[in-house]
Amino acid sequence: MKYINDCDSVLGPSIDISLMEEKTKDRSFTIKHLPYLRSIDEVPETTELVIVGAGLAGITLAARAWHLGFSEEKIAILDTNEMFAENFYKRTKNVKQKVMRSSYIHHLAPSEDLSLADFGRLAIDELSEIEKKQLHLARMSERSLPPLDLFLSHVNHVVKAHNLHNRGFKFDLAKVEQNTDGTWTLISKSGSSIKTKYVILALGQKSKEVQYSNLVINAYEADISSYLNNESNTVSVIGGGNTAAHIILECLKNGKRVNWIIRDEERYACTDIPHKYWRDEGFLPYMKLSLSERINKIKEIYKGSAMLEHYEIFQEYKETKQLNIIEGEGIIDISEDNKKHKTIKLSNDIELSSDLVISAIGLAISSFPEFTNSEYDLFNDFPVLSDETLELKHNKNIFVASSQSALSLGPAAKNIDGARISAERIFSEIAMREGIINKKNKKLKKLTNWSRINPVTN
């Protein structure tokens, strides 16, 4: 078991387990859903910039583009989902998550806009005393955990403040085709198309394929309310990350006995990505690594972990034997008897009996669409990019953000604030190509320097 207490804090981590146990409140900023995307029939024929992905990264990129003049007919946001940030919204809702793991400092809005902390300050009368304390810590630049509903409401604000809901379209991208004039045409599975000069791929992540899918529930796609019932007394949860921990917490609160199966080891950490990778002190050494070394570093950093608050809560359940931890073992087989009880056979020949088996083995980077009249390079499933601009090698004016950019952006690529770092790099280059700035003009560099909080260099 590892307890990684490396919070980016002067005062040390503020651990308050009551944050995880507070009842959900009915408050005015609570939203039922995020803005919906427009129909594919409304997709324009041409535009200047297309962002593929209307998740947290896509919203961040589009908000930055808005400040540079890419608004109204100049931008289109495409996504296969029905609404903005749908995957994030559903995944957190599915496990009844109440608080963000990322602190107040990690949010979507550019620095010119209303920050998440200021958004919380304006809603201070609707926060509980515990939540007010977290906001106070945030305003001192200490570790702080915002309520999930506050974060989602702020996402809603960013979308609407930049008029993104009028430029987002439901579009199931199938192909990216290079035109003879150097522009790009994006083609949907139904045959619809849009022509553009610039493309930013912010495709995010997808749930990994689940083995024994007829016997195992996929935590990323099923709502916990649909399967956690009074008939299930023993639950086995597979996976060592934050989603698994939230499911386990909900099971324990409902009186279930839980087997927690972790292939690696039980880990608790302040954040899923060490803070240094959002700053020069982590980024600069990473950039000196070879591609193979970068992949190894990403794999090391991306090992799943639960929150520090989970550790404090789970200790009591361990002592009462309600929570059973099995670490360092793989699954050999899962079977079911006539009474629907599942038997899990582990690599050490131990067998566990469960009423429910839930898989929370993590997410994988989404696949790229097909490219025609063009080629791109992959290294261990990650696209090879320009480190300086995040432009896809051999493909002028196509840029990559979100998790797919990790090879060049570093481990922070999959985190909320990683989107702001990628936007900084991508739009510095686009603005230069569009003549908004030139190499001698440092205005944009200052404008987009969101991610460099107190940079530390060697």
C-alpha cells in the first residue's frame, strides 16, 4: 500500500472526510445537464477552425479560441455525444461523486474570465461550512476540493459565456481528408462534411474493453443506482483508481461487503498527476527524455490511485473486515452458478464469491479517425507531435490536445489543467500564422500563460 502525500501545499494537505459524506444539496447553481449540441443538419459547410471533442478539453480550447476572434461562423465544435462534457458528467454522476479531485486552480476558463474560485465566491451563501473552508484554502493557493456541482455549473457558465452552445454540433467523425489547397475536410459516418483551415483533435478517453462483459458491470457506462440493490450483499470491484474508490465508498455506505481487487497495489495520492508536471520543474526534464523514456514515465504516472480522503475513510472498514483488499493479483477466470453468484479465480488460486462484479479498470485514449490523402505516426498508440506546437507530424494545421498529446505535453495532458497548457501552445502557433502576433510580439505569450503557476527551473 502506498500513501503519496505530495500535495502542492505549504500548510500540508487539508483532509476532511466529511466532504465525501455530505448530503447533496438543492441549490440554485445546481444543473440537471449541460448544454446540448446542435443537430448535424446544422453543421456549416466551411469554417476556419474545427475542434473535435466537446469535452472538458474541447471547451477549454474553444473558450481560448473565442478570445482570439474565432467566434460565430469561424469555429465549429464537433462531438458524437448529445451534450457538452457528457462523458465527464455521466461518469461522475454514475458513481455518485460529490467532490472534485482536482483543486480549484484546475478549471476551464481562460485567465481573463471568471475563475472557478471566484465563481464559488459569488455562490458563497449556498456553500456549506466545510465547502467554505475549502474555498478559503483555494484563495490561499492551498489544496482545495470544489463541490462537483459547482464545478459543472462553472463548465456550463464557460460554454454559454463564450457562446459555444451555438457552435457545437453532434457529428460522428469518420474521416479526415486533406484537400489540394491545404485545407481539411472532416466527414461524418453519415456522409456530412465540413471544410476548415485548422483542426484541433481533443478526443479524450474511452472506457477500456471489459473482459467477461456478460458477468461484469462496466463502471464507466452503468449508473450505480441501477445495480446496487438490497439483493447484493458482497461486491467485488476491479481497479485501483478514483472511480473504483468512489464505487467502493458507496457500496460500504450501503452496508455491502466489498472485495477490492487491484492488479498493482493499493495507492492513495493527493492528485492523479504530480503537480510538478504542470510546471517547468516537471515539464523540462520530461522533454529531455527519449520517446521510449516518455512512454515509460507516462505509464508510471498513470497508475490508478484513490484520494487521500478515501484512505482515511477506508481504514475503519478494513478493521471491521467489511473491506477486503486484494492487491498484486490478476484475474484468471470469472464464472456464474445457477443462483447468479459470481466466482472470481485469482492468479494466486484464491477464489472470491460475489453477488456483483464491477470493473473500473480505467480509461484508454480514444482512437484517431481515418486519415485520407495524409499519414501520421504513432508511437505506442500515441500520435507523434511537434513538442513546441502540438501539431501532428506531416499534417500542417492539425493539432492534438487532451490525452492524445501526452507524448509531447507530458503526463498533465489527461488532466483538466492540461487542456489549458495545450491551448497555450497551440494558439500561440495559430495566432502567429494568422498574423495576430509575430515572433517579436510577446503579448499572446503573456495572455495565455495560464498554466505556469510559480514556475520552478533548475
